[in-house]
Amino acid sequence: MENSCDLLITNGLLVIPTQGVIGTNILIENGKIKATRKSIDNVHASRVVDASEKYVLPGIIDPHVHYGVFTPVDRAAITESRSAAIGGITTMIRMLRLHGTYRSILKHLEVSRRSHIVDYRIHASIMDQAQVHEMPFLTSLGINSFKIYMNLGSDFNRILADLEPGRSNLDEIEVNMTDGNVFEIVKKGSQLGSVLLVHAEDHVECSRRMKELSKLSVTGRLKLLEIWSNSRPTSSEAKSIYKITKMAMKCGAKLYFVHIGSSDALQSIVKSRKRYRNLTIWTETCPHYLTHTTEYDKIIGKVVPPIRSKADVLILWRAIKNGLIDTIGTDHVANKLNSKVVDHDLWKSLAGFPGLATMLPVMLSEGVNKNRITLERVSEVCSYNTARIFGMYPRKGTIKCGSDADLTIVDMEKEQIVTPDLLQSYSDYTIYDGWKLRGWPIMTIVRGKIVMDNGYVDPLSIGYGEHVTMEGT
């Protein structure tokens, strides 16, 4: 019936991308937005939620998440999608790395159906020529975004693969990404109409610099993260960006540069956009590049590419405001402190840290509430743009009739001190430990189901999350 619905959200301030903030009510039925109306006279709803003049954003999407590496996906999907729900995230995109054939992805998909609380999608990392040949198979499953690790090779060519479901021993693999390998992935991706996610660091330059600096004492004037930053210079990013954009132009491929954290890398992308005006290029940055610098000086802040300078932080915020950065992704790594930090040694310790649940609070607290960006811009870079780039729009990324009822209700005045326990991840630490952030999600709704309400995640929601493929697949 026209005046009935399963869930009615009243008195909300809807933050609709490209349109602005609209005070209205939302009718939800069968997991979809049925209507948005100013008047709800005579509307019958099975459940009513009064948003009380709080802001309602399109469900937040994190396009860059690593889980299933330190614990198998049957466990990791539960813990990390729970953390996602805490952070207002309604769709998370897993950065999958498999050792050997991608035919085993069918096991991951089967287990994932029973384990996710929020919706999810998959990027497949292509590590060798055999996997290049499997890219058409992956597109037949609705997976049409592929990761290229330009940073792997030379003397630093080891990376952890995702665990097979049910297994617990870490799986380290060797990857040697040559220019020829990169070009083959770019060419095949172009033929398939894929989005190619690029980790742009030149492994030859990084390998040389890391070997030089690892021989030096780390007890001098330089801070730990400053040494780490110097070992992986921004020039290596710029070099890789130039190289792969030239390849992509030959093939007509679509490039998505992940975790851009330096002004040099950003400037290289801007130059490439001007040089190759017909080339599709998108840019992602991460919250940690907006909040932390080499002054942080803790091994837990080790990440690739490294955290950079205060000047880089300022430039990145400006780039988000001005539209030079398209999306925010966390590059979340679901590890524990004792597996990350090894012998308190900068070189032995692993790169990467958790960030799922703090993405939106950081953007609200450090961005909106500090007048760096608008709430409308948050809805664009944290939902709308991501949905459009990865083929999920208009099912995801907006609030309109017929779209999935994925909604994130936020309280811009709510303050909380960040602790690992608050974030409910497998990880037992966070680089935001002790930070007081103002602006938090208070309700997460996935396809019409309330999965998080004021910090409580319904355990009965485990298995509710669906695999989101390309629209039309």
C-alpha cells in the first residue's frame, strides 16, 4: 500500500549528494527506499525511528579493506563487518589476495554469505600472469575491479595472502611485478572494462633506499616514521604514476590510485589528468594521511605508502574540498599489535593498521566540525563517488526511491574518546587511541535493517550482509 512501510525514519536531515541537505521523512519497504516525504499523515509503519533532526547520510562505503589475512574470512568477516557497522559503514570492499588460482574464490564467497553483517564487495589482486588469464572468470562472478601492486619486486617482494577459509597459518607469497606484468594487467583490464586499483610505488627505488637506511642507526635525530618516510620517497610514487598512466593511455584503461598520501603523488596525478585528458583517473586518500604526520613517531604508524608531513596533510584536505580527491578508503588491516610490532624493530615490523570504525568519525570531527569540508562533501567522497566508480550506483551511494535503504544517521555533537574496545574489531590497537572525536554515527541501517543502534551491533545480523556485484550483473 502507498501509505504503509516496514520502517519509517522521521524528522531527518537528509544529506543527499549533489543536492544538499533536505529535511524530510523516509519510507522503507522490502529493503528499499520507498519514498521521501515531507508529510507522513496516515502512514502506517511496522517500526518508526525518530531521527530528531540528526543528519542522515547515504550508507557509508569503505572501498579499501584488508581482512582475512590474519584470521580466515569465516571469522574475519564477522569481526570486521561488526567494526564497520560501529563506524556507520554499510558496504565494505575487501582487497582480496589469493595464492595461486582464483578458482578458490568460490570458497570465500560461500563462507562470506554466512559471515558478514554489512554488505560487501571484492577487489581481486592480480599477482602473476596466470591470474591475468583468470580475470574474465572473475568478471563472470561480478568482480570487475583489480589491484596492481607496483611496489612488489626487487628485494622487497613478499606479501601475505588471504587465508583459505578455516585455516590459520599465515600465507606469505613472493611477487615480482615487472613492467611487463603491469602492462598485461592494464591491457586485460581495459578489454574487460575494469577499474584498475594501483598501488603506485617504484619497488626498485624503494628497495635501494630501504637497504641504505636500514644500515643506519635509528637512534639519531630522525624520528621512526620520518626514517620510514625517507625510505619510501614520494619520488617513487610519482615515477610509478607516470609509468602506469602512460600504459593506460595506450590501452584506454580506467585507473584508481589507492592510498594517496603525499602532495607529490597528488600533483603527479593532476599532471597526468592534464596530459591525458581522455584517460579516466580517480584518486583515493585515507584518514591517516589527513590526521597523522611523521611526528607521530610510533611503530604502529608504519604503513605503505608512509605517513608524510604537516604540509602534505594540509594539501590533502584542500584537495578533498576542491574535488581533486574522489574517495576516502581506510586501507584497514585487521591485525593485532603483537603480530604487527616485531622486536620493536622498524624494519621487521609489519605495515598497516586498523581504521574501519574511525573513518567517518575522523571525517566528521576533523573535517566537518573543524570547517575543512562540508557534510555534503563527506557524503560524496565516502559514499556517492565510491558507488559510481565501482558500479553500485544507484543501488548504493544515494537516498532516492528504489535505492537500497542503506543509511547512516550521525550526531554531529556526540563526543567519544577512541579506544580499541569501542571499535569492536579483531585488532586490539588504533592510531587514534585516546583521541576525542566529535561527530559519530548513532545508527547504521543496511537494506532497511538496523544493524547498529547507539554502539550496539545486533549479533542476529551476522550473515545478513550481501555480496554486491556490478549493477546489471
